[in-house]
Amino acid sequence: MHFSSPAEIFGVDGIIILVVVVLVLFGSTQIPKLARSLGSAQKEFKKGLDEGASDDATPPTTQVAAPVVIAVPATPPAVAAPPAQPSSANVNGDGSAGQTA
């Protein structure tokens, strides 16, 4: 079985029919807009490929953070004495502090 290339399938007659069908479907006013949008899309695609290639070519720069230095005092701070607890002798039966009469 022999397969021919796509250009040979259409031939000149097929290309003319294809152009006529496109003109009928899109109309003569829409063809320039379609061609313009296809051209701008192709340009944006190529621009994106170029930007992607330039990003791959340059190694990414890494920023190293400066080390954090924490100042530690040479002597530990003085520990405050705990608050004085009332003695059990000065506590009334109801839990309040004071003298019993």
C-alpha cells in the first residue's frame, strides 16, 4: 500500500476548494483579523521561547542571608525572691489573713 504526502492528497484543486470554503465560513472581513491575530500569537510564542531559553542559559542567583547574631549577657540576671507567703498562724479559718479575736 502506498501513502502519499498531504500536499499530494489536496493538489491544486483541493487547495482552491479549501480557500473558497474558508472565505465562505469566515467572510472576507474576518480573514485579515484572523491573520493578524495568528501573526501576533506567533510573535508572542517566539518571544516566550526566547525568554525561556535565556532563563535556562543564565544560572539562577542565590542570595545568602546574613547570619543572625544574638547578644548573650555575660552574667545571668538576678533571680527575684518569691513573694512572701502568709504563715498559717496568721490565717483565719475562713482563709483570710489577719488576727483572730
